[in-house]
Amino acid sequence: MDMDRYHTILRCTGDTSLSSTIIEAIAAIDRVEPNEMEPIYSAIDPDALEQLVESLRRSSHQKGDERAEFTFDGYRVTVLSSGEIEIRQHTTETRGEPTDEMAFHLALTHLLQTATANGVDIEGGWGCRNKSDSKWGVEIYGVKER
């Protein structure tokens, strides 16, 4: 599965602040109103972010790839000195129980990546049962990509 499915790139305009642009983008991804989200200052000082990005823009490198990164509301936010904003699902945070197929894939992928990173042998088969007594068989095996 392509983990960049929740990936978007925006160009910050002079009409709105950088933090407002980030909040509006994540609200759109999550399909919520911006005022329903946690405040951005819970993750980063908005004024300091603006100053840092402005400083990066004026840096002598002028390549446009200098960046500031932080995690906010379950997303990894990268602000490039070019003014672009990259927003990706942050897979190392728990975002609650899966409520749709995409969330299930993300949660399962995170679980498998974490287990593998911790040295757990994830290949094999397991029987699973839920509260209503439904039963599933789960088999995990390596797949070779061409």
C-alpha cells in the first residue's frame, strides 16, 4: 500500500498565515471544521514557525529544499523554504480505532512495521475472534514485488 495517500502539497499564499493554511489543509483531509481541531500551538509556536520559515526562505542556499518539520494532529507537516507545505499521515501515532478500510490498512501496516522493527517474527497464521463470536483466520507472509 502506498503510504503517501494522505499526502498533499499546498502553496501558502500571502492572504492567510502559514498556521491557518496548515490547519485548513488538515481539516479538509479529516473532513472536519478547522475550529473542531486542536489548536496548532499545542504542537508548535505559530509565530516561531513563521519566523523560522521566513529565515529559511532568505537563507543563502536558495535551493528551496530547506525545511521545518513537526507533528500535528496525527500528521507529519513539512514546510519547505520554497513555501510548499507537505502533509503526510504520521504512521507512528495511534489515530484511534479503524473506522474505514483506509484506516484499517494504515493501522495494520503500522502494527506490522512496529513489530518487525522490534524483532517480532510476524510471518505465520493466527485465529482471531471478536465479541460477537465471529472467527477469522489471518495469515502474514512476505510478498516479492516485481
